Amino acid sequence: MDKTFDFFQGIIREQFVGSFASAFDKIDEWTSMQSLIVVSTIDEHFDVLLSHEELKNVTSLQALHQKVLQKMED
């Protein structure tokens, strides 16, 4: 499994289409539906479940990636 940030960023970017495409890296601007889609995508690719609180506490894609990697090791 590819754990690099580039791969992670790519799978997140794929979830944002149309008018949302430019906001894929602005976590604080995600709608609740976008957040659910991202949580589902992370679960599908990394077998990691994130809580609402965990997602709410990250401020960047880099921080989200680090959180996912941390949870993979737990």
C-alpha cells in the first residue's frame, strides 16, 4: 500500500469534482457531505476510521495524512 503524501493527496483530490475541485485541500471549508466522502475514502484505502472530532481537529491535508498514518500504526 502506498503511504506517501502524494498518493493520499491524489485520492482526496479525486473526491472533489466540479465547483468543489479547488477546495479539496481546505478542510475547514468542506461540507458535511464532503467530510463523509473523505472519511469513507480513507477507510476504503487505508482501513482507518476517523471520528468527527479527529477530522475537525486537523487543519491541513498534511496533518490529516499524518493522523491516518498514526492510526494505521495503532
